[in-house]
Amino acid sequence: MKRFLLILINGAVLALLFIGIPEATRADVVGYQISKGPTARLLILYGLGAAAAANVLAALLLIKDRKVRVLAWEWAGIFVALGLLQYAIYRGYYNFGWLKHCLLWLQAHL
């Protein structure tokens, strides 16, 4: 039951971060977006950091069962990995230009 509750809470946090925050921070007027994109990105990054910290604190202080503690550490790792990926995309370190280049090369040679 504790494992299910941990998965449910972390899944809800992921949904809130990647669906709720972009939807709440987006403002459209007559089809034009008037809100700032960096605000949503920053909120998502802070949310991922807070979720990772909450899982680490829960694993260290609150959870006594070994299997559930390992699951909390895994969720913390997932949130950290997603945070690093979001940061890399935001800073422009990770993009899909390489994929476009490869597909154009394939198209030219096939």
C-alpha cells in the first residue's frame, strides 16, 4: 500500500509539473501567446528540484520499509534526471539538430 501511495503521489507531481504548470502559465488572447515561456520552464525546474528533495527526505527520515525507501530513491533519481534534461534543453545544450541532420543525410543518400 505504501509503494502504491508513493507511486501515486509522484505520478501526480509529474502530471502537475508537465501538464498543469505549462497550462496554468500560458495565456492566449485571440490565438497569440502573451505569457512568458521562461516562467513555465523555471517553475518546472524548481518543481522537479523540490520533488527530488522531498523524495530524498522521505527516504532518509520517514520511510522505514527497505523496498519503499529504494523506490523513493529511484523517484528522486527520476526527478533529478528530468531536471537535468530540462536544464539542458533550456540552455540549448541538448537539441534535435543532430536528428534533423541525420534524416536529411539519409534522404539525400536513399
